[in-house]
Amino acid sequence: MKTIAVLNQKGGVGKTTTVTNVAAALAVAGAKVVVIDLDPQAHLTIHLGLEPQKIESGSYKVLTQSARFDGEIMMVRPNLWLLPANIDLVGAESELVSVVGRETILREAMQASGEKFDYCLIDCAPSLGLLTLNALAAAEEVLIPLQPHFLALQGFGKLLQTIELVNKRINPSLKVKGVLLCMFDSRASLPNEVKADIEQFLRNARGTNSAWSEAQMLPTFIRRNIKLAEAPSYGKTIFEYEPNCNGAEDYRKVAEFLHAQYQEALPQGTTESGSLENAAADQIQEQSDSQEPQSTQPAYIDINQVEPSIDTDSFGQPEQPREKPPIEIKEIQPHDSQSPAEFTETTTEQNQPKSDQKQS
């Protein structure tokens, strides 16, 4: 079983959307996939059409009550299983604070199920706490979804440092294998600058002993797409909600890339699931032949509560030339052009009444 932790401590970058739709694409191809929701917000559980408040089993019981992993997962789609989450997961970190080996509870629980699945994708919480450590201890690879914004890079270094520590102290097999750019607009200059900066950073890491020495930018990126924002409110994957949109095409390519990597790593003569591209095409054809009119009502969420996503297709104005921002993967340095005293003096002088400044 190939276990991938989808991780970024910044929220809203596409972790849950990536886990849901990559897992769905792999399952459509015939691979047996299990996804784990380790986020107390339970967005993965909601995205797959379940109501967290009505779920008694899940990742909380596995972590805190030694529940069997096999007994807590549930089949939510053909070839797709889910270890759900609910708000109880908030208390897991405090309950485990005195437990010996608390960082490896999930890994030990999953060991008995390793031969039953081809893939395991873990949706991590937007933090670097104990829940995330459990995911990193259980995973073999890390996939980092990233928004191509300058501020999104500022936590990138901290995230890599955390993965490096886990690699050295808890899980020596843990490696960062990919960075996936989400909500990407190729017509703007900033996303392309961020992409080039990350690629250069990853090239510089080649041949080192770091946990990201083998990492690469995924050859595809996720374009901005309103359908990806709408699908969770209906409890559907993008392939069920709108299989012909840009979001479905992009996530199908991501799944194809990960599947090809897995096939290359298998011993010669070993075969796994068939072509994702062919399987996805068959599914689209089946849905187009016998698709019922889509309901306009969400599964159980008020669609009015879902924040709208910006569709960049509506912006056709050419971007004005501007100076390239200092995009580097490092912590923001304090601005030292003025000392506090100088700033106070300047501000006081600027705020004086005009009557005091002008003498007639």
C-alpha cells in the first residue's frame, strides 16, 4: 500500500479537494483506495457525502480508544473507503499528551490493513500538531498542495523542516515527493514566478540528504474552477458533479501521474490497476449516456452558506507590467529602514496642523 500524506499547515490551499478527487480517480481505475480524515473540521467526510455529527466511528476512536482500523472505515464509493472524522477529534491531542508513542498510533493501527489497499491518502489538519505527526509517521510520501502566492511560500520552509525532523526521528522512509500548485492562473505573472522559484529550490536540493531531495513539481497544476468549489456542497467528487470540467481533467492528470510513479516502483512482472485515462473516459461516457438531471439541492448543506469561488475565466484584461516581488523560500525579515524613533518623529512632523507649519 502506497501511503501519501497531503499536507500544508496553511488552510484553504486545496488539501481536501486534492485527497477527494485524486482518490476518486484512482478508485475509478480499479485501485483499492482508503482515505483518512485527520482534520477536526471533517471537510473530507463532508465532501464524500457524510454528515460528521451522525458518525460515531472514525479516526478519533482509532487514535484515542485503540479501535481497529478495519472496523472503523466505511465504503463510500466502489473501491473507495473512508476513515471519517468529526468534532471529537479536537480533543485527541490533549487526551494523548501523556501517552507513550502517541506519534505512531495511526501507523500501528494501519499495519494490519496494508495488504488490503493499493493507496492510502491522508487529509491532514491545517497545523503541525500531533494529528499531523501521526499522518507523517504513517506515510511514505508527502504531497504538498500550494497556492502560488508569495505569502504561501513563507510557511513552506517551516513545513519542510518539520518533515525533516520526522524523517530523522520517527519515520526514516518519509520523503517529500511532490508539490502541487492549486488555484493556478497561467495568465498572471505571479503564479509563474512562484512556480519557477519552487522549481529552482527543488533543483538545488538534488543530491542532498534532505527529505525533499527527490521532490518535484507535478507536471500538471489545478486551474481555478468554480465546479471544484460547488461539488463539496452536494457531497460529490468532481467526477460525479461535472466530469467534463477543467477541475476533473486536472485531477485526473494528477492521479495518472501518481499511478505511473507507483507502477514504476513495483517489481518487474507485477501488475496493478489499469489505465486511469481509459477508465475515466469510460465513466464519463456512461454518465453522459444515462445521467439523470442533476438536483439543484445540496446533499444536506445549505448552498447559500458556501462561499463563492472566483472564476478567473471572467477576467480578460491584460496584466500591467510590474516589478518582480522578492519571492524566496525563507522567513520574512523585519523591515529596518526606519527606527521606531525616526518613524515617530516623521509621523509627528507630518501630522502637525497646517496652521503651525505655515507662517504668514
